[in-house]
Amino acid sequence: LGRCTKTRITLYIRNHAEPVFRPRRPVPYAAIEAAEQELSRLENQGVITKVDYSRWAAPIVLVKKASGN
């Protein structure tokens, strides 16, 4: 997974935009460990940042690749 560090972006949100919060989807018990490992890997690479709460939230969707990852 690559990261672009050469430029910065600005995300413009309309003044009247309302935050949308979607509750998390249940993760199958058999996939919990793999999901936690992948989230930790992405956090360690600086791709994602863990937050305690956000008014804007969307659930993750777990998809097993053909390679088994």
C-alpha cells in the first residue's frame, strides 16, 4: 500500500452538511483477529488513525481476498 506524502489536500464540506453516523456492523467471530491485525498494520503505517468517537462514521466491510488475506 502506497502513500502520497508529496502534497496536502483540503476536503471542503458544505456549510449545511449534516454528520452521518452509521453503527458498526458485526464482525464474524472467526474474522476478528485478522481484522484487528489488519487495522493495526494500517494504523502503524499511518494510513488510518484510531479515534474514540466521530460524528462522521461509516462501517468497514471485510472482504476476504482470493489469496486468503
